[in-house]
Amino acid sequence: MTEPDAGRFPAWARSRRTLRLGVLAAVLAVAAGGTPVWGPSGAATTAPAQARPALDRPSVSAERLPDRTGVRLVRVSVSGAGGLVDVRYQVLDPGKAQAVHEAATPPLLIDEASGVVVKDLYMGHAHTGTYKSAVTYYLVFENPGNWVHRGSEVTVLLGDAQVEHVPVS
């Protein structure tokens, strides 16, 4: 099975065209007054207000995060040729840490330069079972369009808290 444009455009032009369309969709979403929310297909859309994740969590410093959520933020880094963002966190209080994956407050990243919300976990991965104290766990987010990159600063939303200005390595 071949792509419809396979004969008209070389592969490098098709991928650039796809990138341009994604950027255009993000610009139009922002111009319409919405926040671009990236879906599994990598296309930017403006989600209806009721479908948007809660972005109004109390802001805490990285040092105060364990008191509120039971986890310590270890690292945020880009991997997978820029297509993934890896968030590592260490559990200090297993009881409080269970809130990290609650449906009402799912984990999210917000790129502070562009405002892009990165919300889709790679392959839908979410920790199940009980957390263990002193163990480091991970979340791997899809990063379509490579909006989050090394040197960026992101706001990390975990449980019922958010930490701003987290550097990405």
C-alpha cells in the first residue's frame, strides 16, 4: 500500500509538509483562544473545556513537592530523538504518591516557552499497584513536534501540585 502523495512528493518533502501542517494547526488553535492539546495522532487540537485536564493546581517549589504529593522530582529529560519526555520521580511517601495517577489530576507537562500541554503517556503507560518508598519511578510522555527540548523549562503537574521552571536535560 502506498501513500497517495508518494509519487508526487519525495519522502523528505512529505515529512516536512506534515510538520508544517502540525505547526499550522497549533498556531490556529492558539489564535482561536485555546491551548494546543496534543492527541495520540500528533495533531494539535483545541479540546472542549470539559475535556481539558485540570491546570489550576497549587504551585509549589521542588523542595515542597514531597510534602504535598509524597514524591521528589528527580529529572525531566528528552529522549527518543526528541519524540519523548522522560520524567523521573522518587517516592518518599507511598500513601500520598498514589495521587500521581488519579484521573482527576493526571500527570502533565507544560512547555513554558510555547504553552503547549504535553499530556499523552507513551503507550498509555501508568503505574499500577502500590508504590514503594525510596524507589524511583518514571513517566514517559509523547512529545509530538518536539516542542519540549533540551534547555527548555517546563511546569510539571504531579498529583495535586505543580512545579514551575523545571529545566529539561
